[in-house]
Amino acid sequence: SQKIEQNSEALNIQEGKTATLTCNYTNYSPAYLQWYRQDPGRGPVFLLLIRENEKEKRKERLKVTFDTTLKQSLFHITASQPADSATYLCARTGGDKIIFGKGTRLHILP
Amino acid sequence: NAGVMQNPRHLVRRRGQEARLRCSPMKGHSHVYWYRQLPEEGLKFMVYLQKENIIDESGMPKERFSAEFPKEGPSILRIQQVVRGDSAAYFCASSSGTLAVDNEQFFGPGTRLTVL
């Protein structure tokens, strides 16, 4: 079956360090992957989209990579801050809909 | 430009009652998606609608659940004869075009349904 998996349920990172979250997919080749942020009690907020022909995409302190050989996307937050603490969701295309991973809860420790 | 609106934000129902969840997409968006999020679970796709049409309902339970997006007014997700297992956060999202062509979708704040 076609799966999208985020390996870590939770991740603790010291403030100021780079947080790296992993998203793996199996048995298909998505045209693009997306990353979202979700805070408790709120809806997801779109952060970045990366297409299969792009290796890297950046937005301020965020960086996303897409490795079609490893079937993996990495999401980096540099110079992390406590305000970056949230759940981050990876998502792939599935025809006309988006399929989400379960998310990684990121805690930035002051 | 207001974002995606959902109401009510919180809904409490007793087993056997009906729940109606409303979603007003962003202005100019004609594509609406409903997702369900159970505690400690990821977002699960339920249904994709365009004005007056259901495009993909592959994630919708076969019984008790229905969705519509009329020509005028909000999209409605209807759950009949609710059971405790229906307790979840239900999110609506909208987009200006099809997601197959990497259009961005915008999420509403969700409706938290509690079934007693």
C-alpha cells in the first residue's frame, strides 16, 4: 500500500539548534510533498511545498529537501525558538486529495 | 479576505442525535475538503466536493455520514445517529483549484464534536 510516514512521534530540541524532521513514503512517487504546522486546538497551516524535480526549498528559517532516491523529505528549522513548538505534518498528493502523515510533535526547550 | 470559516467550533451531542457541521470556504474557492482527526491520530481525508458535486468520497464512512456543497451557502457535513466513536475534530479546507496541480489548501479552525 502507498504510505507516508513520519518516524518520530515527538522530538525535543534545544533552543538555537537545528530541528530536523523526517518524512518517508513507500510504493509510489508523489508529484510533490507539503509540510504543515498545527498548533493545539487549531487547523493546520501550510508552510512549504516541494516538487519532485526540486531538491531543496527554503523559506526564512525553514528548509525542505526532497530525495526521490531515498523516498524521503527532510524538514529543517534553523535557529529554533520555543515558538516553533508545534506538530508538523508531512503530506503527499493522492490524486485530487492530500494524504497526511501522523505528524511529529516538536518541543523546543528554552 | 476572511479565511475558511467553520461553525460551530464545539458541538456536543448525545448518542443517536444528528450533528451538522458547516464550512464556508475562502472567497473565490470552489473546492472543499473535509478531514477528521481523532486524538493522537493524523488527519484523515473524508470527502472532496466542488459546487453541487461530490468528487471523491472515498474516505467517508458508508453509513450515517453525508456531505453537500450547495450552489448557495456553506458546505455541510452531516452525521446521523452519532456514536461515541464519532467524537473527533473535523476540519474543512478549501482551495481555488484542484490539488493535483499543487494548488494550496487553506484549513478552517475545526469543529470539535463530542458525543456523550
